[in-house]
Amino acid sequence: MSSSERADDFATRRKPLHGLSDAELHGRFWSLVQEIVAPLIEEARTHTTPAIERSVLLRMGFTSAEAKLIVGGMHQRGWLGHGAGRLLLSRAQAQGSSVRQVGEALLAGEGWEALRP
Amino acid sequence: MKLTPNEKLNILEVLRNLAAYRPRRRGWTWRSGPARQQVGPFMYENASPALAQSVPLPSAHWFGDIDPQCDFVITTEIASGRFEDDLRRMRMAAWHGADHLMVIRTTGQSHIDGLIEGTPEGVGGIPITRKQVRATRKALDAIEDEVGRPINFHSYVSGLAGPEIAVLFAEEGVNGAHQDPQYNVLYRGINMHRSFVDAAEAKRIMAQAGILQLDGAHNANATAKEAWKVTPELFVQHAINTEYSRRAGMPAELIALSTVPPTAPPAPKLRLDLPYMVALRDLFAGYRMRAQQNTRYIEADTGEATVTHVLDTLLSRLTSADIQSTITPDEGRNIPWHYNNVAGVNTARQTLMGLDGMMQLVALREDGYLPAMARELKERAVLFLEDVLAQGGYYAAVAAGMFVDSGYFPERHGDGIVRDPAGGDGADTVVPREPDYGAPVCSHFGDNAYDGQAGKACAAYGGCSLCNPERIRYVDEVDEEDTVARRLERPLAEQQAGLLRPEVERHGDGIVCVTLFVPAEPQLAEAAALEMARRMGLAEPTVISRRMMHPAEGSVFEVRGRLEAAIRIDQLVLPPPSEPIADAEIEAWVRPRNIAVVAGTVGEDEHSVGMHEVLDIKHGGIEKYGFRCQNLGTSVPIERLLDTAERTGARVILISTIVTHSAVHEQNMRRLAALARQRGLRAGLVLIAGGTQVTDALARACGLDAGFGRGTTGRDVGSFIVRALRER
């Protein structure tokens, strides 16, 4: 039997649970689940991905193909951690143009350096 | 766009001006209204409002054509690969009671890092694109108006583009979606960090668009060798996704657990499945249940599949469900055919109406085996969770192969799915958010520089697409070769030319299925069945179901093949439609004439119901028009009918002939005509036959004046008699 194999030792393992009422058992179930999920959701709170950033640009009025190119360019340059939407909006506000105009320039290969966070 | 029942769905109309289309609502709709209501002759306890238009169950004609609707939402899953064909299938399913239409995605879409656009053809499902989603929602708006009930449109928020698909669904009014990061990890080999980080964003978007979420735990059921042994793990998978969804901002009422009774007969299904279902509902009180039917043990025999699905549905009613999802009975042998979607929906509809009010009659035991087993399953699940933490958390547990192990936990067989937390599709694409990270949009999860500001995060540039739909940029087509317009060329040309072909999946695919019993040993019989199908002119015949009746006496086969010929509509000869005469007109003509009618069920045949339907005043039969009817009963000799007619001066003889073996119904009809002629009575009599296998053409061929089949009313028969007697 390898380390990942195990006989059904439920009869032994269940002993500590024996004294729990059903409500207590349910409480134990959900508190263990919360313990497992906490680090997962914390990672999500503090991280982003190209798909998340593309979804932000979709919401800001870019097509899927445009969002892919713009986010790809930012990811390549190591800027994604600032947020694709934030980079576009900050630039638009700085130069007094629309978000869409900033994006279209990037798609034409222009204005990338000015975007640097 | 408006549909009319006698006109086909116009796909060109669906596609017209899609760029300007906006969905009429967002979010999920449950069936509502009083559960207790009178429908026709019956009081129901688990009902929902009736449809404006529908096709009732076949037996409904005995009960005044009622079509009561149950309180569960009913799902059907659609996967033809061409959305334009899916729409027609959706319309048919809606007419049979489906209000949750789930569109399967094309193979491989999970691995595409971004959205697909246009209308390319898919395999085993459609590529989910904005145009296809928009066209589908637009068609469903028209279909829901036609049937008079909101229809939920559903697909999948998974794979590498989860957050983008969630945005697309929110924008386009998709009502439900699967979202479960564990599915990506276990079954799609997508990097686990990427999958979970993406999922939080997708779930937040879905939550704020009111999209109902289904999880993916049922897949463990479908993949495990012994599905009932993974039940402890199913609680764990449901719980991880549920808790993660709550933490991402999803309210309990939008979280539905996708759950399947794990076994099928000959396993002792209720004993194995019921404790699991009870334990699940205990642990997850407050969440919705999407009860799916079993696919794990489905075979090619559609009858067998249907029985399992009836039992699954019985288990839903015994416990609880908010959605009853259906599996087509042919899923074990091919990609579902459209009429089998309807068959699956009808299995649920028929079963649930039959089980209406069941919990007034029975209760689940609160002592003995059932609660003891439910408790055991919960304890096994708690031990599983403890082990996940002991392994070092979720990612480490997946890396250690804890999930989808075929052992009955804590038993382990060492055959679980193993994934590397650093590997998989999309590895190394998860980026830490910098302190100034920002996303100026709504429905965003996690740290965000714009969260602190007053007003919406998207206010600075006039609103994101979720607040301001004008911002959505619609893409029509990308690849001009692979489009719906190209695919429609042949069907539209054939429609124009008035050609008709049979189909099961796509427009005019020509596929038919024939059933053959061959009286020989299985191997020989199968070869013969294929040859017989070839002789019928079917191209590429394939056996899709074989069932031995006896090793030597024979087997029954279902053979699929393609009929190459198209029928020209203008060359078909249709019998003239005969509109029944108005009740008052029939009565006005009949009553003063005092017309005698002699009737009886002939031969050795004890069926009496059909004749009562046609004669008796209480069933709406012809007595009400003033016919003087004499029913001689069942197993009546033909001679006796003629004797009585002669004695009473009857103008009409009605026979009912139900039994058909050795074509005895034909013999009865011929004998009536022949004896009437021999006795010189034929010219003075209107001779009519009725029965389940009787057609007008058959009756006339046998020498009678008319024949009536299933669904005949007294008014149909009365109208015919009046017309026939007027002519004489």
C-alpha cells in the first residue's frame, strides 16, 4: 500500500466526532471549510490576472480583441499589477482625452512609454 | 420579434439588427405563484402558473387537455454545435415545459485565453460568442412570449477566460451559469492559482448581475468508477465553491448546488442515494438545489435511462429541488437529438405531475438507517476537510491526489486526480496587485484604488458597460468562411425550393432511426439488421442500440442511417382538412330528424372507453346532439349490429375496434362492409369505425365511410355523420 492508499479506518477516525450533536457537526464542517477557503480568497483579493484585466477593459468599452492586445502589451512590460483600467484612465485624465482614445493609440503602437507607471 | 405557432422560427429575423439588441432583463427567474391550484378536474399541491401555449402530455386528452406545470424549474441541455439549430430545439423544449435552457460550450473553449467572436460552428456545443449569445437571448425573448413564461438562458463561466465571459453574460442578459474553479483545476488542467483568482472576479460579476450560479461538483460523480463512494468528497467540493462564492460577494439565493443521485438500478438506488441527498440538504440549508439526473451509468437503451431518470426525479420530490435538470435518454449513445431533449423534459414533467402532493402522503424516516447513514456521510466529509488542512490546504491536497479518489473516504485507493500547483494552463500569469492597483469598473473583486472614492468606480469616464450598455462594443463576424450566413445557404435554398428532409440534430441532416427485431443469434442478427437498413435505402447505417431478447431467439436493434432523398412539398397529396361543424348547427340538423345510431365494440374485444367518449353525453359525445344511440357493449358480433340496425331503422353504425393483432381490426371493418352489402343495407347506412390504430384511409380501404383514430371527439363524428347524411 503506497502512502496515498489507506484502508477504510472510519470506525477509528470517527470517534472524536461521536459526541457532537448534528448542529455541532454542521458547525465543525463549515468552520473547516472557512479555514480552507481563507487563503484562497486572500490570494484573489491581492492578485490579478490577464483575464481579469481584459474583463475590466471590456467593461470600459473595448472589444475582446482590443482588450487582449492592450492587456498583453502591459503584461509583457510587467505593468499588469497596477491594473490595465487604471493605467488607461490615469493616462486619459493626464492628457485630457478619452479612455477610448488612449486605447486606440496603444493599439496603433503609440503612447506605450507614456503609460509607464 | 413575434412568433406564431403555425410558422417556423425565422432565423433571418433573429439575426436582423442584432447590433442594436438589448436584453429585456438581467438575472434569474424562478417559477412563482400559488403552489396549490385547481387545473381542470384536479387540485394540485406543487404547481406553478399555466403556460399560454404548450403541448400537453399525451394522456392529457383524457382530462380535458390540461397541462399543469410543476413548481420546479425544468432544464434541458443543448449541444448541437450550431446555435441556429439550437434555437428551434429550445422552442420545442419550451412548448413541453422547459424554462432553463443550458447551452453546452464547444470542445476546447476552456483553453482559449480570451473571448471568441462571430458565429463559428462548434463540436459538442457552440463557441460562446457575443453574437451567438445575443441572438439566442433575442430568440428566447420571443419564445418566452409565445409560451407565456420567462425562460432562463444558461451557459458556462469557466476556463481561462472566466471573468470576460462573466462580463459578456452580465451584459447580454444570460440568466444562469456554471462557475466552479475546482472544475478548471481537476478536469481542465488549468493552473489552480489562476483558476481561483479569476473565479472571485467572475463570481462578483455574476452576483451583481443576478446570475444564478451552478457549481461543478456533479462531475466527480460522473468520473468516479463507483460514484456512490465519492459522496463525502462531493460535500467538500460543494462547500469550497459555496464558501468561496460567499466570500466573493455572492448571496445565498444565487448559489445552486449541482447534485446528482449517484447510482442507477440494478444498484439499490434509493438506499444508496437518499441518505446522501438528505445529508446534503442538511449541511447546505439555505442554498438552492439543482437536481441533475444520472449520466454516469447511462447506456444505449433509452427505456432503461428513462426509468433511472424517473427515479432521480422521485428522489428530488422526496427531498427537495429548485431546478430539476434533465438528461436526454439518448445521451448514452450519441450527442442528443432534439426530440430526445423533449423526451427528457417530458420524463421530468410527467413524473413530477404524477408525484404532486407526495409529501402529504409519506415522510422520510427520522430513525434507523436513513439518519444514521446521513450522519456517517457528514462525518466522512468532516474527516475529509480535516485531511485537506493536514495536507497543508486546498492546493497541497490537490497536489497529493486527494480529489476524485475512488476510495470511500477515509479509505483511499491512490487513484485520485493529481495537479501541480505551479503547473497547468495559465501557470505564472497571476500577478500581485501593486499598492496603486485600480480597476475603474463596477462588479470588481478585491483591492482597488477606486473603492475609496465617492460614487461609482466608473463615474470618471461616463460609466462602465454594466451601468451604461451603450459602451458595449458589438463584434459581428471575424472569420467570413465560418459563419451562420454560410451555414444557412443550403437550408434556406431547400426551404425556398419546397424540400423536406428528416432530421434529428441539424437542419435537414437526413438522419433517421429504425427499430428492427431480428430472430437470430446476436452477431448474425446484427449483421442482418445492418443489411436490412441498407436495403431500406439508408446511407451509413450504424447500430446505436442492441438488446438481446434471448441468445438464440433474437435481438432488437436501433439502427441510425441517413435518408438521402428530399421530399418535394408540392408533390405531396394531403387529405382535405375537414373542419368540424359548430355544435349548434349539428344539433339543429339532427334533433328534429330523430336519427338512430347503433354502436358496439366488435370482435373479441372488451375495450369500451373509446366508444363512451364518442357516444356519451357526459363525455361530450354525440348523444348531446339528439342522436338516438344504442350501445350494444363490447365483444359484439357484427351480425348483431346489423340485426339491430335493421330492426330499429338506424341510419348509422359505429364500431370500435381496438385489438389489432393479426390485423383483426381490418378484418372487422371489411366484414361489416361485406355483411351490410350482402343484406342489402349498405346504401341506407353510414358505416364508421374507430380505434387507436384506425385511420380514415384504412377504414375507407376496408369499404366503410370513415375511420377515426386517437383524439377523436363527438363533434368530429357528429360533423361527419351530418355531412354524409346531407349528401344522401
